[in-house]
Amino acid sequence: MNSILETGVTDCHPASLPDYVPVSELRDLQLSRLQSVVTRAWRQVKLFRSRMDERGLAPEDIRLLEDIAKLPFTQKSDLRDTYPFGLFASPMKDVVRLHASSGTTGKPIVVAYTKEDVEVWTSVVVRCLAGCGLNRGDIVQVAYGYGLFTGGLGAHYGAEGLGAAVVPTSGGNADRQIMLMKDFGVTAMCCTPTYFLHLIERAAELGVEMKELSLRAGVFGAEPWSESLRQHIERASGIEAFDIYGLSEIIGPGVGCECRRHQGLHIFEDHFYPEIVDPATGTPLPDGDEGELVLTTLSKQAIPMIRYRTRDITALLPGRCDCGRTLRRIGRIGRRSDDMLIIRGVNVFPSQVESALLEIEGVLPHYQILLTRQQGLDQMEVQIEVTPQMFNDKIGALQRLHERLQGALDHVLGIRVRVALVEAHSLERSEGKAKRVIDRRTL
Ligand code: DLL
């Protein structure tokens, strides 16, 4: 790990990076790490041990990597049910950090890190940023929230580990973010894609031309975003936009990230073992098939996660990336299995709405889905912001746009939805993860 922190890494080819290790070596390393993490969890975590016992399994039964499929799954409710510290495999004297992620209801889930865990976390975020072409000399503004959320501190340690200069703004106060970007000559921005969209808009209002700033890269994640949104961001700001993935339960940001080839997100497989399973049955699926991502932490000390059901839907991409990394890649995560809305019996994903909308000119990438129930029947309204020119234009243009949107949404969703065109800036902006769906159906 030291070699990564010390190399002064540039894009793609420093052979010292674990990103390029021969596949056979990587698989050997994964197996030995899997065996030790299973042993550790079996010894230290009651819940895991009891699940192994129920299956008549002992750590020695893991002889090959494929044996991972014998192991029991872990899911979010396990963290909730053992709140706050029930899945810890390290005593508190070895824990140096606690983070928590708020769920939609009740208690948050708690995650913990030993000093070694923080070092691993730093090293994977260093590798993410290096893969995005960042290096010493870059000035990285971190506008993910600092605090219990893993985004801010995760990106911060990684950028600092890379040797870049960090501007730790956290979320919020768009005007100040833009001022610092400009005055400090910030070269890379880390935040959610929707927050960056907001910064693009606000910069335009302030008369700041984003394309004239030193900013050249954005490392965006923590929420689903589409390829069309990437194109919109790149066109509007002149930067190269990268997708970074992670989740608190596994480590935070840095489980995987795109490199400059943008051919999927490389998973740091020496620390996180990926599988894709059928979300309904849990059966492992072959590379290329879409399903639920299941992750096993191979080196985590404080909370080893064995076969964690992420609920994120993606595929392991077959073949190698042109960049030469041997790390396998996942496709962009557009949706979660629990994101699915069932509207009048039809399955609808918010990501389908985003992709359909952004294909159409005159539409801004700000939308919200409002669900209501009228006389027992689900109603879905998609509120979409349109450019000010559209509202100023003759009414005919707005009507034509309305019809095109209605047609596009009916086509992708397969159900009739109500389309409401609203003025630019009328939908609420978020500083972190955007809230795309408002479900009033239970009221
Ligand atoms: O969002 C960690 C993170 C911070 C990732 C900053 C990237 C950048 P949680 O709050 O625990 O952790 O949320 C994890 O967010 O299971 C996905 O559903 C979603 N998510 C994260 N990154 C992406 C992405 C952080 N690039 C949950 N694309 C995950 C799509 C993402 N969804």
C-alpha cells in the first residue's frame, strides 16, 4: 500500500499499483484474504458464526474462491438488528473511526474502522483518483458532506493520500464553493452529480464561466446518474466526469471507480470481492448478466462484511478494459432492486425517467416523480424543469415539448403518466443525494 501512497501516481501505467497485478496472482491473494476474513468473522461475530453453524460450515470449508457461494449472505437489516456494535470483530480500543448512514426509517446503521481499515480506505480512494488522472499538484475540492456520511472524509483522505491539495468545503453554500473553485484554481471536484449540476447553474447566474476555470475533472457518485447526465455535465462545464461507487457498509466511497477509458467501474478486487446474484433467488450469475451486486470485504478488520447484499443492480463486465488494469469492472449502477416503483402493477425505475428526459432538447436535468393514490389508483406525475427560453417562447413550442415528453415517457415506462412542465429552479436542489421520488400514496 505504501508504494501507492509514495509513487506520485499518474494515469494508467505505474506497474507497482495492485491495479495491474496478473490475474492469477490476484486470485491467489483473494483466496488467502477470503480465508482469513471468514476465519476472523467466524471467531469474532456471533451472528456470522451461528449462520455458519446452521449450514454446517466451518472456515476450513473455504478451499477455493468459488466456495464463497456456500457462505451465508449479510444484509442491511443485520446491521440494524445488531445496532450499534453487534457486528464488530474488533474491540473498541482498536477502532479509530465510526460513521453512520441514515436509513429512511429508524436507527442508522453504524460502521467502524480500525487504523488499518482507514489505511485501506485511503489507498483505494488514492487509486480511484489516480485512475481519473489526478496527481500531486492537483487541487481537489471535496463538496461531499463531511460528518457521519462517508463521502467527505473518504474523498478527503484519498485526495490527501494522493498528495493533492484538498479544499474541504463539505456540502452547501454554492456561491462560496464557486468562489473558491475560481480563486484557488481548483482542478477537480468531488461531490454528488446533482450537486455539481446545481453548481453549474449557480455559476451561470453569477456570471462565472465554468469552462474558463482550471477545473478539469469531477469525481461524482453516491447516487445513480445516467450516461446522458454525464454528457450534459461535460458539455456544460468542459470537465471530464468520472463515476465513483461505494457504500458505507463496505467502506464508503472507493469500492470502484472509472478510469479515463470510461468503460465501467473497476472494483478494487484485492479488497472487495464482487459477485452478481439473481435478486430474487440469490443464485450467482455469470459475468455479463445483470443482477444484484454482492460484496465481500477481503481485508476489513473492524466489521468484516461477508456476501453483503448491496441491492444495487449492475453486471460484471466481461473482458478487459483497454487501460490494462486487471481489475474487473461493473457497469454503471442505474438502479437498486428496492428503488423499483410499482405503479398500477407495472415496474418503474426512476433511472428510466432520467434517461428518457435528457434525450430531449429544452429539458433541464431536474425532475421529480410524485406518486399519489386517487380512488385506489396509483397516479404518477413527472415534474420536469424546462429552459427559460421555452417558457418565453410561443405556447406552441411548450405544447410540442409536452407531447414529446409524454410520448417518450409512455414509451419507456409502458404506463400513462402525467407530465408537468415547471419553470427552471422551481424544484428543490439538494446538497447531497437528490430526492427524486415523493411518494404520497400512503397518505
Ligand atoms: O454514498 C458512499 C459514497 C460517497 C460513494 C461518495 C461515492 C461517493 P451510502 O450513503 O452508504 O454511501 O450509500 C450507498 O449509494 O448502495 C448505491 O445505491 C448508491 N451509490 C453510491 N455510489 C453510486 C454510484 C455512499 N456511483 C448507496 N452510482 C449505494 C449509483 C451509487 N449509485
